[in-house]
Amino acid sequence: MEIKIGHSFTQEITVQHKDTAAVYGSGKLEVFATPAMVGLMENTAIKCLEGMLDTDSDTVGIEINTKHVKATAVGKKVGCKATITEVDGRRIRFEIEAWDETTPIGTAVHDRFIINPEKFMSKL
């Protein structure tokens, strides 16, 4: 297993009705919800690690510090990029940025922790 600092992954989605604050219950407006943006950020970090973990390993999110600075309408594209900035034992830190078709919409610092899924689930 080698997790490379500086490695990044970028993906793009189109905001759908299911991604709105009105559907998430985080607001009443038909705009890209903060929880949907956070989910996209975590998913981008997970995909950034593909091929870097042992086959008996996975990661869980343990912390995310997010700023959502601009609303995005349904039908607009949102891009997200996660970059590995630090590895400390089993903790991996990412810097994440998100943008829509015109401007930045959010940033985050996100930590994930490497776990063994079987051992993890047996403790629940």
C-alpha cells in the first residue's frame, strides 16, 4: 500500500432534484444542498484512493470541515477535486474544492481513516 501525497481525483455531476436542499430537508429551496455537496466531496476522496489500499482495507470518514459559499441551481454541472495532502499512520487528509459552471462553491478539509471492514463491523 502506498498512498501518494499530492495525488488528486476530479469528478463532475449534474445537480438533480434529488440533490436539493428541499429534498434533503436542509432547507426549502430547490438548490444544491450542503449535505449533497459534502457527500460529493467524500465520494471524490474515496475515489482518489482507488488502487492505493490493500485489498482487505477500506476507509471511513472521521472529520470534515466544509464551507459552502454559493448556491447552484438544478441542471447545472458541479465539479469536485480531492487532493491527498497528508498521511499520518492510518489517517489520510484531503483538501477538497468544488465549483459550478461559473465560480467556486465550496471547500473542505477531510480526514479518512484506514480500517479493516470485517474488524470494524464486528465492533458495532
